[in-house]
Amino acid sequence: IDYTIYVNFGANANTLANSDIAIYPNPAKDVVNISASEGSIASLYSSNGQLLISETLANKVEQLDVSGMKAGLYVLTLLDSKGIRSSQLIIE
């Protein structure tokens, strides 16, 4: 089963219509799609805090290749003009 996680750190974080970031699929196998502001910096960290990937998003929707990652729980952070936001990402 694939899920899309919408991340919103505004006043009403439960309202998906106001979300400005989407991370999908989650769990992921080969690639993770990130929908966020152009120029945002996406960083993927292992469960022990090691930085594994850091990329500046050139487009509103970008793909991160996670095909070489071991199965497990990761943390994806996005840095943009609104601050730093993070979400858990499961890689199968």
C-alpha cells in the first residue's frame, strides 16, 4: 500500500487542502516524489542522524533516488523560506 503524506506546519496542520508539501509514495522502494517550493533543500537522514542525501529542488516536483538505501525508517527534511520541516519516510 502506498500513501501520500502531506506536511503542513501552519495554524491548522490537519487541513490537507492547505498543505504545501507532499511526499509520496510512502513507503517508498526506488524513488520518492517531493512536491515543494522551487529552491527548497531536501535532505534525507538515517535513523541515527547521518545525512545521506541533500538536494536543492529545481522544480516544484522532484524525485529522490532511494533505490540504494536499506529498508528502514528515515527522516526527510525540507528547508525553504518558511523554515525547516521534517517527515518520517519508510523505505522498503
